[in-house]
Amino acid sequence: MKKQELIIGIIAIIIVVLFLKGVKDSIKNLFGTFGLGTTVEEDKTESQIEKTEKKANQFSPLFWQKAPKGKTSQLFKQALTDRLINDIEDGIGFFYDSPEKILGAFRMCQYQSQVSWLAYNWQKKHGSDLQAWLSDRLDTDKQREAYLEILSITKNLPTGFLKQK
């Protein structure tokens, strides 16, 4: 009889813990809906962004310069680089933001060296870090999703260090 009571007690504790976790998440989402905090979904997105940002060497303005001996970095021509930087700048407007425009600029990149080249030219033009600027400016839910997609796309590109001809 005591064994059954122990099992019932353990099951009851597990049910209570699961119930309280669900209540906690519901309350968190309710406060997030009214702008008094973040929702569980927003926390998950931020967590994914933080994990991806830690690995984002492609945003280093120096990455493109570190081609191994006998290889060269694949870069954009300067005119295209300037156009893509303008697209990134124009993606954040005074009244209206277009994360799709920024995302489009990064979809043009075929190599991580090109992302780094953009970051290098961004830093020359603005004196700031491109990845930090994106993280700061893309701040709504939809924009955070676009930022996460930018990180994901660029992280999975080949390095762009090809043999010299």
C-alpha cells in the first residue's frame, strides 16, 4: 500500500510542476502581449540569435583578409559593394523599415568572404560594426526573424577562399 501511495505522490508532484510551468508561460506571454516583458517565443528567438552570433566570424571585417596561402578571397566589385551597403542602410527608414531589403542584400552573398567584405566597407563608411548595427536596428519580432535568417544564411555559406589562378 505504501508503494502505491509513493507512486501516486510522485505522479501528483510531476503534474503540479507541469501545471505551474504552463501557468508561468501563460502569464509570461500575457505580460509580453501588453509590452510588459517578452513572450516565450521572443525569448526562444533571442536565444537562437545569441547562439548564432557567437559563431558569426563571417561578420568580422578582417575575415576576408585571412585567406590561406595560395588562395584568394572572393569579393564583390566596389560598385556592387556600395549598392548593397546602401540597400542595408535603406532597409531602416525613418517611418518604415524593410527587413526584406536588408535580407536581399545578404542573399546576394555567395561566400562568407563577401559578407566580411561588406562588414569591412561598412566599418570604413560608418565607423561601426555591421553585425552590431543589424542586431540593434532589427528589433521588432518580424525584424528579429529576418536577422536570424541573415545569420543563418551567412553562417552556412562557403568561406570563399579559392585557389589562385
